[in-house]
Amino acid sequence: RTWLGRAVQVQVEIPAWSRLKTHADGSLDFVAPLPCPWDYGHIPGETGGDGDPLDALLLTPRTALGQRQESAVQGVALFMDGGLQDDKLICAPDLPSRATRLAVGAFLLGYGVAKRLRHWRLGRSGATGLQTLVWRR
């Protein structure tokens, strides 16, 4: 499915600047070493390659936990988590600036390192991390 340019509803699971990563049901997944500078959530009714709801970053002013916000998909982060495809949609009203796109990439690289360390501590295997980012033109 082609997501770029589509309008989607993002349900916020982690408001911007929080360090707590939760599952869609609200249970704690892990505490990140650094806070996420954007809202992190999922697209209700859509499933990612890992069987969980499809992840999304929302590049807008901070939204309250549990709120839904409509936005356009400006990018897709191709991401692996424990050997499973776990892509993340990057949503914003308009194509982000080059600086913001670089910041998103840097954040997701760091997020991948944190996830790999967590998998290592838990004895899990499988590739984990950002593969590439694809942006709308």
C-alpha cells in the first residue's frame, strides 16, 4: 500500500518529549534513554508487519495522550524490529524542512540503537533498526 500523500488519523500513544514507550493497550513497553521530540502513536485499524498497530510519528505541536489528529503522510521509515518489518509513517501538514527530515532520521537511528540494546538485554535476536527513510516529493 502506498501511504505517501494520504490523509490518516493518528492516535497519540506517547505525547512529545515523553520517555515512556507504551503498547496500544497502554501497558509499558520500555523507557527510552532520550525523549521523543514528536508525538508517537498509531493509525487505528491498520496493522504493521510486526502484528501491532501501524506506528506513526506526528510532526505537529504536542497532542494530548489518546487524542486523534488527522495529518498527511509525508514520509515512511522502513524499520526492522527483532527481524520483523515495523515501518513508521511520518505525518505532518506539509513536507518537513530538510533540517527536520534530518532530525527525524537521527532520532530513528538512535531509537534503533535503544531497541537493539533492549533486545540484547532480553536475549532476543533479529535485525533491529532504521533501514531507510522515504519522503514525499
